[in-house]
Amino acid sequence: MSFDLDVGYASLRGPRSVLEDHAGVGQPAPHEEAWGVIAALADGVSAGGLGWEAAQTTVEALLRDYYATPPTWDTTVALDRLIAAQNAWLADHNRRRQAVKDPEGRGTAGMTTLTAIVLRGHGYTLAHVGDTRAYLLRAGQCTPLTQDHTLGPFEFQNGLTRAIGLDDALRVDYLEGDVQIGDTFVLTSDGVHGVLKHAVLQSLAGQGSAQEASDALVAKAVASNGRDNATALVIRVKGLAAARLEDAERQARQRPVPNKLQVGDLIDGMRVEACVFANGVHRLYKVRREDNGTVLALKTLHEARASDPEERAMLAHEAWLGARVTERDARGLVRVHELPGATSFYALFDWHDGQTLGDMQQAQQRFSVTEVVDAAANVVRALGRLHQFGVIHRDIKPDNIHLGDDGQWRLLDLGVALSGKEPESVRILHAGTPSYMNPEQWEDDPELARVTAQSDLFALGVTLYQWLTGRLPYGEIEPYQVARYRRDPRAPSRLRPDVPIWLDHVVMKAVARDRRQRFETAEELLLALERGASRPLSAPLSTPLLARDPAAMWKIALAVSVLCNFLLAYWLLFLPHG
């Protein structure tokens, strides 16, 4: 999904003999939506009439080449490299042209100012050199986003201290911020903002369509006895593109973590109703929006972790990932909400009254076999949707499976999930609960210990076993306690007689010690649960002794040796010899 924008552009020569301003907007092709929208305005500075050439080549090169940059580049990196390349090209041409004198003995050179903005995801990135300007019109307030690079505020001090083509070395100002629906960005040359008062500029920029606003700004500047070219580019944001992880990370860096909230406190139009959870890293609150009464869960960092950049990045990743996987369908997962104009750093989730499976097991609530199978199928569907997005949950367990009052089972907590874009701190974390982790995760070989979708399926199999029997298949596992896996678990039907044999086979396959015997995909597990007794799985093979304990032969040999030595000693010491 790309931006929905209303764009207007107007430019007049005014009293000047030539028009040396140039502006444009680059819209992405369908396969380029990840790059966003780029707009640029340049005001040429002429010495020999080459200002328009400098402005035109700078804008057109930027709009054209921006979509050729690698998608992995940060926006500021892409802009900086493109602007630096244009500056080097223009400065080199100016040096060559200085050797050519016109009839009046003047050198020929072309330089330009530049203000460019990229709208990407839910944020903007601004690049600025010279005395063109950018404004943000939001909620009736017009805020300047740039600072002029001139000698001073007076007319006799208007010489540029920075311009593209002026020097080999160029320093560009960059600014990043959030984009909201209803925002208006205004880019102007000094022929507009140098003539119009701020209040007039704000009033005209907010009137009518984007084209009507740009026409009004330029016409008013020329009518006010402006002595320069007048150019305005107006962009109204009517709809946002899909949020990016970079947006969430930027907000995590820029926004403050709220102080500890009390019941009744108000934050961004939401009233706190309860503090649900606090563990020294996160706080979870139940809040209600005052504008529409919606109840939400607000998750933020504990104030003791407010300055920890890794914890900020992890929570930002969790919020972004939750929004991504529930954008079209939130069944079996918890939807993430975005609040325009948020002033603090937090994540908002749907609030669902109910209990986790872990709470129900602690209360010794018993489920029928049919209830367990139906619920497990819903959880498997949700897990399959995560895997289709390339997401590995990494912490499937009863405490992260929730039954809402609406009867829907949901997976909770994507805090340690892997998405391919997770922060390094998440990637290197040996996450999960030991009793639910597959045996190979404890191996020394990194390739064997690698977390995959099968890791989630094993954890779900352990959960299903516990759901049916009240016990863990391999007992309580402590970190690196591999010895616990040296026996096959007992079939659930031996602990609970009403468990059918076909379900025995499904569960035992899910928790098999050998990963080659387990389910490979969530769809395969779901199919086995749905078919049930109509097409039962064959009984999984018992794990060979040597596979369960590679040292078993040595132990047996040692035992036989000890026994033989004992018998020999007994014979020598106690039995008569002929």
C-alpha cells in the first residue's frame, strides 16, 4: 500500500528574465513502493546563466536515481550519497567553466540550493542545503523544518554559506519525523517565503486543494512586489503507506518512556483502568480511549529500562511485527493499534478479557479431549499464519495461549520472535522456556541448534501433551539438561485413558526426540488433528537406545565388565578349587 497524496506545484518567473527554480515529485512504481515518495525543490544560483541547469539537473537526478538505490539503505544514506554525487559532478563542471570567460570577463558557473523530502512508511526524511525551505502544516500550526544557510537575516547578508556545486565538500542537514494523515508539507523558494509573512504563508497553504494552495502562494508572492522567481510545492497527506520497522525504531529512539502510571491517569487521550503486569522490564496497563470507549492493552518499558536502547528496539520490533501479521486478519493473534499523535513510547494491543491456558492449568481446570483438539487446531492455524509470514514465535507455552471471553484462542507475546528484521539483541538471545524447547537447541553445533518453524511445533506438541495429561512429556527441563531427553515419553492414553489412540500418535509425533520424525509444517499438524480417527497416523517408532544415549554401549560394556570381574573375584575368593 502506497501513500494517498494531493500534490500541487506552481512556479512563476516574476520580474526576473529567466526562471531558475525547479521542482518535482517522484512516485514509486508498484514494485518500488518500499522506497516511498520523494519530492524536491531547487533554486538555481547563476553566474553566467547556469542556475537553472544546476537546479534542473539536481532535482531530476535525485528523483530518478533515488529509486535505483538498494532497499536496504537507510533513507538518509541514500539521499546523502545521491546529493554528494551531484555536488561532485557540478563542482567539477564549475571548475572547468571558470577557465572560460564571457565577453565581460566573468566566469561561468552554476550552483543551486535544495530541499528534498522522502515520505516513507509512517515517517519523513528531509534533506536541506541553502535557503529554500520546508514547512509542516499540522493541526493548524505551520512549523519551519529547515534553517537557511546564509550569512545573515538581512538582504545585504543573503550570500549562501552552503550550496550544491559551491565546494567539493558539502554538508547536508537532515531531519526525520512522523507523518500523520492530514499533514501538509510545503516546499518554497526564497521568492515566496522571503516575501510573505509567516501568518500569510500558513493561511494560504491551508486553503483548498494542494494545487490551489500552491497557486495562491506563488501569486501572492509575485503580487507583493517580490523580486525573485517564486515556486511552491504543496503535498497533502490523505493516506499513509504501510508502517515500516524503521518507523517503529525511530519512535522508540525519539519518544520518552512514560513514568509509572496510576489508575485514573490520562495518557494521549487514554484513561488507565488497571496495572495488569510489571516484571522489571515491561509494564502492561489496561486503558480505555476516552473518544470512543475502546479498551486496549498498553505495553511499555519499566522506567528502570527507559534508557536501554536494546529494550526499546525489542519492543518496537514486537509492535511492528504484530501490526504486520494482523494487518489483514487477526484471527488467533492479537491486533496492534497505532495512535496518531502519540507523545510517549509504548505499544497498543487489543484487550481481550479471559485467561491464559497456564492460568487455567494452575486452577486445575479440566478440558475434554474434544475441547483440547478444537482449541489446539485454532492455535495451530494462528501459528501457521505466523510461519507463512516468515515469523518464528520461539516461546510457545501455556502462558502464551489465551482464551478470550469471545471464545477465541489466541497466541500472545511476539517479544522474542524472529522475523528476519529483528534487532541483534533478539537474534542472539537464547529464548524460550527450557521445558518446551526441542532437544537440538541445546546442541553445541550452531547449525543443529538453529531455531526453525519446527521448534515452534515441538513447543506446541509439549503444550498439547501437558494440556491432555497435566504433565510434561520429558519432565521439567533445566537449561542444558540434555540427559532428560534420554527416554521416550509415555503415551498420553496411559496417563489419561479417554485419549484416543489416533491422538496418541499425533502428540507423540509432535514431541518425538528425533526431529526427522516430527511434523515439518503447521499445516501438516493441523491436517492430522482435523482428520482424526478417519485417517490416523501410524504409530511413531521408539527412539533407539543409541540415539537416546550415544554412550549406552560403553555403559553396557562397563556394566558387563564389572559383573564379570565381580564373578571372577567371587570364584577366586569363595568357591573351592579342585
